[in-house]
Amino acid sequence: MRFLVDECTGPAVARWLREERGHEVFSVFDESRGADDDDIIAKAFAEEWIVITNDKDFGEKVFREGRSHKGVIFLRLRNERATNKIEVLRRLLECHAKHLPNRFVVATESLVRFSENA
């Protein structure tokens, strides 16, 4: 799969997805630090990346502004440590990978919620 990992989600998550899971990854932290959320969602849509973020502004972009996307995974976590983000993503990918494209997904430590492409 192709993932665009938002800057706030961090380089450890991007590295894990790329090196441990073999996914194609664009890391905003490593490759486009400081990029605007509008530019990130536009790039992700144009280049068919699934965005991984813990920035709630992407929900606003998708649902209130009607921005097109190829998938957004919003990590809404109590524990923001990289190891916890990776564990939540590991479970999400193992159980729901085929349901991620073109969906807005909210993942917590104990819950996964899917919305259709807005």
C-alpha cells in the first residue's frame, strides 16, 4: 500500500511502515517538513496516497470542506508515543487493510470506525 505519513505522526511510523512492512511511504517529516495541510491532502489525492495522521484538522478538511482523498487514517490516541502509534497501525493493517482505501478511518487503542469517502 501507499501511505503518506503526516509530520505530526512522525518518522518512526514512516520508517516502520517502509522497513518492517514493505509499504511505499512518503514521510512529510522527512521529505516536506512544514507542509500545509491543504497541500498534503492535495498531494495525497493526486498521487493516490492514504494519509496517516493524528491531526484532527484532516477530519475538517474531508467532512466540512469536502476535500477529496484516497483514504485517511486518523489516529486518535491517548498515548502519542511512536510505539503506541505503530501498535495501533499494526492491528489496523492486520485486520482491516483491504477496507482502508477511499475511507476515513478513526483508530483508537480499542476502536476502529470507518466512514465512506466524503
